[in-house]
Amino acid sequence: MIEFMQTPRKTSFNLIFVVGFLLGSLNVRCSSPSAQTMTTVKDTLTYLALGDSYTIAERLPVKDSWAMQLAGLVREQGIYLQDPLVIARTGWRTDQLMNAIRQAQNSLQISSSGYDVVSLLIGVNNQYQGGSEELFRVQFASLLTMAITMARGKASRVVVLSIPDYSVTPFALNLNRTAIAGAIDRFNAIKREECTKANIAFIDITPLSREALTNGLFTTSDGLHPSREQYAAWAKVVLPAMIKALQTK
């Protein structure tokens, strides 16, 4: 999840990993498949979730993350998807995620056989830290290529989420909210364009994130990160694209 550090203001969001093994200096937690996932079916489906604090659900239990809730919703549809293997950390930019993926691949923490579906949510820290949109485009396009490779070469098995808008949160009360929202829209436009080029599903959850402006239940106690309720709303929106991806031959 992304933890925006308030002192100093230019500092990146603090990131925390979610995966149960130690990956060098990376704290990556690997979620175990639920009992339901491991039974009834010969071939369970695998899921790799890539991102930042939003993917690890900063300030919340792992089970409350949108990716974990999404996997549960998929299983409710009779599709036996394992809980995700998550490579994410609060504060990561695109370049940091790329480096973490390479380290995971080199240390064989990522399956060499790939995954049935891969999700990607990244970019808020590029914007927050004042990164250039041009460099973001290049690095994001590279991440899409990496994601396709990890999805066994199938772009149809990759699902990308838009960047949430933190300008509506209490954290941004004394920041230039209009400028933040505009920048996030531009970064998301880049993501959408690159996903279109690569024939990858792009799911726009930004409008949902902006409901935090009037919905006090959509933010955690830190005044910045999404709550379990907001992540649940994301999961429902992503569900159709996830099911479609998993049904792709």
C-alpha cells in the first residue's frame, strides 16, 4: 500500500510488502491459497499481483486487500483461483517495481512457468514524487511487457487498474488538490493508451476512489489509504475483467 510520508513533503510513500518469503532486502509476503482453492478441482489457477501500497492494502490486514477480495469473488463464481502471490511495497514507483520483479525472477521466487492471470496497479508514487510523464510512459510500457511474459505470453491474461486519486483524502487537505487530480488523470491517460496498444484490459477505478471525498467509510484511519469497503468496491468492478482473463484460452 502506499504510505505518503508527510515529513518531508517531497518524500515518497512508505511501502510495505505482502508475500510470505524473504526476497533479499524485499519484504514480499506470499498469500497461501484458501482451503476452498485447494479442493474440488484438479487444476487451480494462479494469480500474480504487482503494485504498490494499494495492492498490499497499507494499514489493513492482507485479507482486506482488493486483490485478496477479488480472488474470493472469483471463487464464488466457481472458478478456483488461488490467493495472489503479491509483489508490492508502499512507495514503489514503476522503476522500483521493475527491479523487484527482476530480483524475484533471478532468485526464482517467481514461477518460471508463469501465472494464469497477472494484475498491475502502479504509478501514484511516480506522480507524487514529481516524476516525468515521459519516463513513466516508457517504464510502464516495460512493465506491461514483463506482465505479459509472466502471464505466459498472453496479454489477455493481464489486468491493469488505474491510479486512485488521493487528492480527495484528508491527507491532501493542505495540498493543491486540483493539480493532483489533473496529474493523476494525465498519468492514467498514459496507462490507458499503453494498455490499448498492448491489447490489455484497463479498469478505471479512479471514479470510485474519488467517492472518498464524501464517503467517510472509504478511507482508513491514516486519512490516506483506502478502507476495506473501498477495496471491496474495486474488486467488484475488476471482477468481470478478471473472469474474462481467466477464461481466455
